[in-house]
Amino acid sequence: MGAGCSRLAAMLPRLPVPRLAGIALLWFCLAGADPRLCADTGSARDPGSIYLYEETRRLVRLVEDAARLVEKRGDDAFKEFARPGSRWFTEHTYFFVYDTEGVCVFHPMSPNLVGQNLDNLKDFYGKPIIRHFTALAQRPEPAAADWFFYLWEEGTQFFPMWKTSYVRKAIAPSGRVLLVGSGVYNLRVEREFVRRQVDAAAELLAREGRAEAFRQFNDLSTRYVFLNTYIFVLDLQGNALVDPAFPTLKGRSLLGFRDAVGHPVVQEMITKLSDADEAWVQYKWPLPGSRFPSRKVAYIRKVGEGDDALIVGSDFFMASPVWMKL
């Protein structure tokens, strides 16, 4: 690590100031800082700036620009979205548009879907995809947006793949509310994705109670299973109350769980939440199929008070930037 830092430091004087600030910010974020502190000062103008990976930022900016075009031109914007070779329609990028009832009003890749009500369309796990999209229309913000994760049976692949879509509410000049979105297969997991899912899970648990929340966390068709990860729930003694990875081992104790280098992960979670309501925990664990440990990151929330409080969280493998492999 010391040699790597020295080489990185040697590079820094040759970089322009904005690049220096970006590298410092990235280092700060990867060290475990709250990702909400990692957004640059332009985040209010640029919703994509809170994300680490360029492909995520690019998708957000494209959908935001497409939604603004719909807000300006209404259905006339579809002509631009359907033009091959434009920024809107490439080999890997296209937009879909639905109304608030789940009727497809634009889809350049599958024009046969236009005019159909797809409210009951489900993914491989039975997740009602379009119903989740159209729920955005019920939110009061005129520019409400959200991420959606679904396991899709893409026609050219042997197995279903995770697709991540960013969908934005847009109000056309006529007053018609439309849902504009675009998706990407196998998008890398962002810390912000996990934070949003855990926050939603914590809110559900606080609002609906254990029985209903646990039912949803264990249901593959809900939002709480996403991008090859899931929501887990522990009590403050380290017992697993929701444990989708080991559904037949309900209640197992994870207090003694240690990562690949012997770090007591669950004990650290409990310690961090003893004086905080949320925390990030990093540890080492091998990727599936690998013998070598990789960085895994968990975001956790405390729900409830005292001895009855619960830990709600999710974790994911962190992709390392090339420049960190020094």
C-alpha cells in the first residue's frame, strides 16, 4: 500500500486541479465515508454526480435529458428517440416510455409493445416491473426518479441477466404524465444503489413491523432482492432474523463471523451502531469462484430502540478502479 501511495503521489503534480480534487474525493469515498458526502458541489445541477462509475452517470444524464425533452416537446420527442445513430438510439442505448396506467407509448426496440398495457409484466423472479415504474407517477415531485433492478431473460443469452433501469417522471406540455427510462445489463453496483435499498427496507420495517417487512425481504418478487444481493436483518446479539442466502438456517448466530483476514465483521456492525443510526463496514471475502479475497462493503441501518433494535443491511463486492491495483 505504501509503494502504491508513493506512485499515486508522484502522479498528482502532473494532474490539473479538478482532476486532483476528483481523485482525492474518490479516495475519501473508498475509505468508507458516507457517500452522500462524496457528491461534488455540482450535484444539485447534475443528478449523476453522486455516482462513482461513468457508465452510471452517463445513463442518468441521458434519461434526465430525455425527460426534459419530453417536458418540452411531448410526444414529438419520440421522433428524436427513434432516430438510429443519435445519442438516444444506439447499439446499446434506447429509451422506453410508459403512461401512468402501464401502457407502453414508445419502445423503438419492440414497437409491437406500443399501445399494450404491460402492468402485469414480470421478471424472472415474478417482480412486476412496469408496476414499479408507474409508482413513480404517484410521487409528488414533478421530476421524481428512481432505480429499478430486475432479472431479465435477454433473448441472446443462456441465462437471465440483471438489468438496471433509471426511470424519470416527466410532465408533457399537455399535462400528461409519462415515465421515461433506459436500462443497462450488468451495470456495476453503486454504493448509492445499496444505500437506497437499505433505506427503503428500514422505512418499511419501521412502518409495517417485523412480520410484513420480513415477508417482503424474503420474497424474490419484491424490490429487496437486487443485483445478486439482498436485504439481511440481525438482532443486536448477532442472530440472523432475515437471511435469504441461508433460508433453512433461520436464527443462526453470526456474532463470530470473521472475514478472509480474520476481521470480526458482525461485531464491528454492532459496535458502529451502538452510537450511530447508520454505518458502512468494509471487509474481505472471495468472489464466487475465486480463492482470493476481494473488498466487500455493507451498508447498515439501526431500526428501533434499546435491546429491541434491529440491524438492517445489504452488502456488495466493490469494483476496484484500475489505478488502485498498484
